[in-house]
Amino acid sequence: MPRLYAVLAAIFVVLLLAVTWLMTRGGQSDDQFAQCRASQIAGGAGAIGGPFELVNAKGETVTDVDVITEPTLLYFGYTFCPDVCPFDMARNADAVDVLEDRGQMVTPVFISIDPKRDTPEVVGDYAENLHERLIGLTGSPEQVKAASKAYKTYYKAQDAADEFYLVDHSTFTYLVLPGHGFVEFFRREIKPENMADQIGCFLDAA
């Protein structure tokens, strides 16, 4: 009798391990990027991102389809931002350069959340000064709000009594892949090399 219990217990353990293995394998097959993700997203990656319509540096109306033609890093900020945006955008540019050195091309994109001051010409100059492949986008207040809402970002202009007002905003950078949409976001603390490593993982898995 004890031997029977031991055999049954062994069978139970084997079955438990098999079920666990199958569930793990099933989760990985459902998400081809599971091994690359470093963040938890409420509602899954599909809850963030979507179509947008904005204006480029030439004053042309463009959509997400026009802009996201290769792996893309999206950042929502504004050109008058005194410290946060320049630091984040410089970090993004460095990560893009690291990836290019590794043979992986990623397009950096800057979306202004301050359309009152950030005209197409202003975002164009801003982008040109930061990186040769950076795309600067702005738009009407309605267009900017819709793009921000799609990516679940936050922004709020402080008292605009004078031209030097600041804008409070979230500071995530979003990785978007053609055919997949949003796949990951990056916080301010990440270093360019670590960011490039993680992005490279997604590009290899795509």
C-alpha cells in the first residue's frame, strides 16, 4: 500500500510538471516577445497605441502608417522643456546609434504636446538638432490630444499667462513595430546600452 501511494504521488508530480510546462509553453507561443518584455502592461500591449494623424516639419498631415514604417521610438514632449525632454531624447538618440552600429535600424520620433508653441518649423528645427533621423511631429490641439490618448500619456500646460509656461507630462518612450504596434515602453532611468539591448531583443523576435 505505501508503495502504491508513492507511485501515485510520483505520477501526480509528473503530471503537475507536464501541465506547468505546457502552460508555460502556451504562454510563450501566444506572445512572441515574452522573453523581451521587462514591464507589465495593464490590459496587455494591445491596450496602448493606435492610429494618429499629426503634422510633420513640412506642414504635411501624416498618419501613423506614414510615420511608423520601421521599428520606431515614440516620445511625447515639447521643445521648450528645460531638462527632462532633452535628456530623454538624447538618451533615445544614443540608443538608436548603438543599434545602428549593430546593424539594426530604428526611427526616433518626437511628438509635441505643446501645439501652441511647437509649430511644424519649430519641431523640425528641434529634431534636426537632436538627430539626423529624428522625426518631429505636432498638430492641432485635437490631433495631439487624440495621439496622446491613444498612447495613454499625460500632459497639462501650466498657467499660460506668458510665453515661458511649462507643461507637465509623462516621460515614457514607446517602442512600436510595423505589423505589431506598441510592444514596450521605457522609463527615464534606463541607460542607452540597456535600452538598445532590449530593443534588439524585440527586433530579433519580430
